Amino acid sequence: MRRFFAPLLAVVMLCLTGLAAQALEVRAAVLRVDYQRLLPISRYDLKAEDSGFAGAVLADEDNNTTGRFLGNTYETVTVATPPEGADAAMAQLLADGIRLFVVMAEAEDLLRLTKIAAAEGGLVFNASAPDTPLRDQGCNGNLLHIAPSNQMMTDAVAQFAKWKKWDRWFLIAGSNPADLALAESYRKSARKFGAKIVEDRMFPDPGGTRRTDSGHVLVQRQLPLDTQGASRHDVVIAADATDYFARYLSYNLWDPRPVMGSGGLRPVAFHGAHEAWGATQFHTRFEALTRRYVQPDDYNVWLALRVVGEAVTRAATTDALAIRDYALSDKFELAAFKGQKVTFRPWNGQLRQPIILYDGMITVSVSPQDGFLHQVSSLDTLGLDQPESACKAFQ
């Protein structure tokens, strides 16, 4: 409860001490690029029509709750577009005077949209793209990352496996480019934390539908045969970014082992059953607005706009680049219902944050795990640390 009221108390103190600036009108936009995709394996994973946008509604409500003490107002425009209309949508938002953007798009489109926004002094928050190169050699000084990177996610899994002393991994990767990139991230995490990949196999994507009347019957016969003969292992790690086999691995392996990664125990930014650190009140308010459970995209958008709200409150500005500079400074921190304040890595614009390990029903654990230490923050044990990042855009 104390955590919940802390931002309000801080704003009240600003008002009482006369430090509050004149009232500000804050306009932002959420731009979601909708791609043609196959249906997910599970109906529970179907995207809501307001995916991401619902997080913006809650963020505006929260920002306006604190903003009214200073007279500040927050308004967020939401736009969904197919890939071919994304550039025009960004151009129109810029023409409307908006300079703060939360973008949900794949890496290539995200970078292009960021460059369009940056040319007009805009700031972009990445709410969905997990590609590690965006935080590395492919970074952009006008792009801040709310969504965790693949490397943060795989490091979170690796730390838990190491803590459990599951040191021998059977890695099963999909055949699509995103699957291969995720698999390589798991290989790096294994090297980083001293795990050994004793078996490394590919599960080819046959294409076609992922949900059929007889799908589970075929998988029940196929997967045990495809996973037999593996070297002795403690855990199966699945790298299936495109969602066509990993959810079937549990209970269908040749050797009975726990599954982690894209199936079984999964790393997520947030989920609807996470109750620790005051998250229940977040869920209560979100569900009252939307009549559904929160998804990671909703949380990421909410968090991006709360970053904006906190920066506007503390720095008393609506200038996009000033907001970026404040967010990257040592003065910025934000409560995020994850047990500790979140901050940005000033060398690549990635938001430091704990990663939740989720079995589909409950939070099983949260990384970083106990015992994984760092000279600055234990959160920097997840993802690219400063010496590992080739990003030069923030220097």
C-alpha cells in the first residue's frame, strides 16, 4: 500500500514546496503494427483486439490520477495498422504534433519507424520486439526498450536452471529465423552461467495449421520418437519463438524431464496471475476496465506510458528528448509491481527489470535468482551488460 501511494505523496510534496511547474498537456501515441500470423497452438494465447491498447487506457488513468495534483493532463492516441501502412500512420501522428510513441512492431519496422520519428525530434518506446541486436550494434539513441530482450529472457531461464542445479541441457530449437535467434541466445546463456548443452536438435516447422482435431494425437506419437536417444540431461530447453511445437513438449518427451523456455516454465514480462508486490491492485483495475486478464503487451505499453508520466512529473517537461535524458539519468526510477524499482541502462536504453518465470497458472520464480551478483545491479545479470553491448548511440 505504501508503494502505491508513494508517487502521489511525492507529487503533493512538489506542490507544497512550490517546485511544481505550470500545467502540462502530454500527448502520446501507441502505434501497433498488425501482422498476418498463424493461429497459436492454444486458444488461451489468442491476442485480444485491444492488445496493448488496454494498457494505454490504464496508464492514462494512472498518469491523470497523479497529474491532476499539478494540473497535468495525459492523452494517448491508439492506432493499429498493417505493415504497409505503418510509415504513413507514423507520419500522420507526427503531423498531429505527437512526439512520444509506444510502438509494437517487429525489429525491421520498429527501427524504420524510430528513424522517421527521430527526424522530427520524437522518442520511441519499444513495447514488443525482443531482438537482442536492437540493444547491441543495431541500437538507436531515440529508442528505449520496455520489452525485455531475448537475452534477458534466456538468462532468466538459465539462472533458474543453474539455481536448481539442472546443468545439463537438451536444447530443441525451431527452424524459423526467430527460433534460431532464440536458440543462439540460449547457447550464450548456457556459456554465461556454466550450463552444458549435451544435445542440440532442430524441430522443423512443417507449416500449415497449428490446431487441428487430431493434432494432439499426432504429436503424442511423434515427439517421443523425435526426442529419444538424447544424451543424459536434466532439463529440456525449448526455443520456439514462432509457437508451433514447444507447448506440446511437456508430457510428450521420450525421457521424463522438466521443460523450460518457450514451453513448460516460460519467462514473461508479466502475467494475469502474478500477485506479489501489490500486483493484485493492478490486476483489479485492469480487469475492471477490460473484462479480461492482462497480457505482456498490455503491461509493456502501460509501463512505457508510466515512464513518460514519471519523467514529466519529475522533470516538468513534455519535450521528448528531455524525457529521454531524464529516463536515462540516475534520478529516474519507477515502481512496476516486480519487487524492486526499474531503471534504464544508460548504455543501450534497455529497461532493467526482473523476469517472471510462469508455468501457465502461477509465478514459479522471479529472476535474477539469489546469488547472482553484479557490481552495479543484480538486474544487470540479465541481458547485455555494458561491456557486452556494442551500442554507441547513447554515448
